[in-house]
Amino acid sequence: MNDSQDPLLQMRDLRVDFPGRQGRVQAVRGVSFDVHPGESLAIVGESGSGKSVTARSVLRLVRDPGRIASGSIRYRGREVLDMSRAELARLRGGEIGMVFQDPLSSLNPVMTIGEQVAEAVRAHGHDRRHARARAAGLLELVGVPDPARRLADYPHQFSGGMRQRVMIAIALAGDPSLVIADEPTTALDVTVQAQVLEVFARLNKELGTAIVVITHNLGLVARLCERALVMYAGQIVEEAPVAALHDAPRHPYAWSLLKSVPRLTGGANRLEAIPGRPPDLRHPPDGCAFAPRCAFAQDRCHAAAPPLTSRDPGHRAACWVTDDGVRLPVAGRSHARAELSPALRPQHGGPGAEHGPREPVADVLALRDVHKSYPVRGRGLGRSAKGEVRAVRGVGLRLAAGETLGLVGESGCGKSTLTRILLGLEKADSGSVLVRDHDLTATDGRRLMELRRQVQLVLQDPYASLNPRHTIGRLVAEPLRIHGLAAPGQIERRVAELLELVGLDPAMTARLPRDFSGGQRQRIALARALAVDPSVLVLDEPVSALDVSLQAQIVNLLLDLKDRLGIAYLLVAHDIAVVRHMSDRIAVMYLGQIMEEGPADEVCARPLHPYTAALLSAVPDPDPALERRRSRMPLSGEVPSPLSPPSGCPFHTRCALGAGREICRTERPVAHEVAPGRWSACHFSEETT
């Protein structure tokens, strides 16, 4: 970035309101910042902080009933808020491109990719004859392989990462000088996320395109951006170069965010979650909005809002405490285990109790040589399909009481199918699923219902997993009634105990799910799953839909519940840092089979399989200095179709280690124990370490 250049974008004192029946929500409150040509800027903060509304305001895309109440937005010196409809049309896409969070809902499912990219090209002055060639060029620019052929494909034939590349291509159709990306990698696998970040980095460095990224992923910020704005309660509370923000944050909110992030290099201790909730912006506080949640707050913090003032060149913060020269502690985590609430404190003799070495415990769940395929016959849009999807190929896993097994892998690797099989929702073609030594696949009737009760599921999206018309008391009581686990007169007391166990006030039983935050809804889902006293909880991406601060609260709760109850977890996730933090062991899955398994610390420190090594290298770390030093093992291409998996090793088509080796192309490796407790399905595991 060259500060001597005139800013490309200037925002001054922007205020955005959302009128409503219960009052006016002041979503953005006096935001000011600049974006210079060729700069990469991040805007970070929790949901509701105002970061997406701020970004949408640049193109006057604030959704109704929101309105820009006051302020100024100037692009290349022109006032955006005074532009006519025609001028806005030229600005959108022609000068400023926008990439939204969900590419699947942003693309038309009945139009080909080529038609949609070409449509954007024609909107910016190209004729129909040249639009298709230009569309192919844009797809090539963002890394879509064989772009000329894939123009005829439909969105459903692209993976999530490829759909996001298409959205970037559409945003680039008018050769913009600035691209704004709103949570561009939130729903993507870690390897796909790394590929998308590489696209943005190349646009920024090679084409000089300025990038503004809206995100809550601090690892993404460290990998991609030079400068960051931290927003809280509709205001900027800190602005700094990314390295300075990480090493010496000047606002307690930024400091707290950094401390709550799980890292691959961190210890297996509790995360330091941010207590409380953001303020109600219908009635913003008079003082610092973060003061009620701040560990450093003083009396004056509650009385008056601090101004955003300069501390060092390019570094501003709005905090009375650090304004006096106080330096916040280094943002590393304490290794001492935080005190648990009485309801969550480990009981004597149970897993997690600190009374010496844990004795060996029996397996509560075991999968043995499980196979599952799906016949495919019919014709989809643009392409016929016939054959068999081999979703799970000879998987064996075991899970002991009180243990957490992390299951990781890209989308399409078979994790969801395997989860449905062990929940009894799908029947395996062959193999066995043992729940407390009873075979789920060979059981029916009442005994099957009892075994299913032992394995419960907590889903990814707490907003979609709770019936919006039922009170939380009814939601938590329902499994008790279905399984007859409490007499009618005892249900209310048991529901109160379950809510208290997950850290919720039992007095809330009459409220509806809409009255709760995302983190609180996930606690309700946990209470409902625990109601039947299961032996195993299957956690399917339990924190991926949550902000980093809420994520830390739920991770800590899950760790505490495991200590308290001795329950076992199967944690299915693509965030390997979270899996590393929570798991005792990790199993890595690719194209229907387990490629590596072992203790979590050892798998993350010394991977034996090149696929595991590639997954780990794709995980961004919030420390910019560490990001610069890390070596990369980027994965090229896409996961092969399970309709026609490669011969030999399923990973050899994307593996640098096995490239050109005959045995990798022809012979499928069998998982073998490389070291005690370490298993790998690779012909050359010794070369990975």
C-alpha cells in the first residue's frame, strides 16, 4: 500500500439504521476509514458488529428497511450517496466488485456457468460475440480447470470452492479496482478455503486489485491482509497493520478475540471465551460498548465512550485504559485449567478427574470394515450419470468412553454417510456397527431404539435444528417423553437440570428459540441430546456456524461436559484447529476411506500421510509472522468423483509424493501401524515425516 496515493475509497462518519416495531437499530455508528489502491484490508468482528452492513453501504446495497442515515462514501473522489441509478450501475461491478458469502444461493441453478459469467461481461460493455471468450478467460484467471469446457456446466456440477471462484470471476467481469468479499470462505473446507485465498492474493499482487474482506476468521486475515479494522457494536474499536494487531492489540475486544481462537500450535486447555453478549443497538450504551464484557474496564469506561485515537503510525484504538499507556498482556493463553462451575466439575473417578492415570476403558462404539454404496441412474441437467457411488469403503474406527475422536476430511469424503450409518439412519452394505458390543446393523425393534438412544446427534446449524414454534422447555422434554425416561411429574425438574448443566437459566423454559443467540441455541441442542443419557455424542460441525467468541464458549462447554459426564464424542468438522484442540485422536478420511489415524498431538505435529500434511498446511494461523514462515503443500484439483474413484491409492491424482510412482497408481495401500497407535494408508509414509 502506498499512503501517498489518494484513497480509492473514503468513508466518513457513516451511520446506518434499521427501523423496527421495537425501536430503531443503530447498526453502524459513525464509521470512518480509507482504502488505498492495491491494498488488502480486513474488517473483522462478531455477527451484529456492523461489518457486513458497512460493506454493503459502499454500493448502496443495504437491505430494506435499512437506510443510510448520514455520512459520506466517496469513490475516487465521487460521492456515492449522490449517484444516480445509472451511475450506480456503472459503479457496481465496473469499479467495485462484490463477492457474497453463499455462492450456491447467488448463482442461478437453471443457467449454465458460461451464461452467468457472460451476462456479467455483457453488462459491462462487451458484445455477445466476445462475452463467451471473456467468460472463459475469467474462469481461467480464478483457477477453474478446463474453463472452455466447464462453461456448459451448471452450478450444481461445481464444488463449493469452484462456485466461489465463479462468483469471483463475475465480480471481476468489469475489471474493478476494488473487490469486496463478504465472508468468502465461511462454508468451505480448509483446502478449498486456501485455494480461494490464493485467488484473492494473486488478484491483489499481480493485478493490483484492492481487496476488502469481511470475516471473523483471524487466520484468513493473517494470511491475506495487510491492515485490519476491528468492529464492535457498529463502531470501529481498533485499526492497525495485521502484525501489530496480533502482537500488540490496543483494544480489549481485539485482544479477547485473539485469545479465543483455537490454534494448531496451542495446548489442549480451555479457550478464553468472551463473557456476556454484545449490547442491544436499539439502546446503545453511553460509555464504551464493550465495557460490560471487558476484563480491564474502569468506572469511566461505563460513563463515556472513548474516541478512536492514534497510538502508533497507522494504529488507532478506542479505549480509555490503553489510552493511558497501559499495555494489554501478551495474547497467549494460560495453561492453567479454568475453574469449572459446580454443575460441570469432574466427579471422582470419572474421565477428566485428576486422580492419577486413567485406567483403560471399554469401547462404546466400534465400526468394523463398513462399506456403503449408492446406485446412480438417471439424467441430470446437462450430463447423464450411471453407476455406483462408493461413499464408504472398508472403514474401521473405535471410540472409548470419555474419549473424543475427531473425523476430518474435505466435503464428499464420506463423513456424513458414515455418521448416518452409526446413527442407524442408513444401513451399511456390509460390516458392523457395535454400540456397547451390540451390533446396530443386526438389531431391530425395541432393542434398536435403545441402541439408537446411546448415540445422539448435535447438528451444525442451531438455527435450523430447533422447531421455532416450540418452547425450549418442550424441546428438551420431548426426548424424555418419547423414551419414557421421566415420570410426568419429574419432567419439569429434569429439564431444569439439563438447562443448568449446559449453562442456561432454567427460568427460560417458556421462551422460543428466536429469543436466544446462536451460542445459546447450540446449548439448547446439547441439552436435548443429553436428555436421554447417551454414551456417544456425534458432533457434526458443532461450532462452524458460530462466531469465534461463541465458538470458544461452546468448545469449553463440550470439554467440561466430557469431564463431568464421561461421555464420548465423535467430532466431525473441517476446522482442524478446533478438532486438534478438542480431540484425543484424529482420523483423516478421503474418498470413503481412512487415510491416517492417531493421537491428535502427533497427527498434527508429524503427519504420516501426504493428504493429512496438505490439510494441516492449509489451515491459516492468526499469527502473521508464523504464516510467513510456514511451508505450504497446496492441493491441486478437486476430490475425484466417487462414481469413478482412481485406481490404486485414491489420493495419488493430487499427491506430490506419489506422482509418477507405479505402485501408487495401481495398488491400493492398506492401513498399517507405522508406530504404536499411528496408522497410515500410504505406501511411503516414512517420506512424509
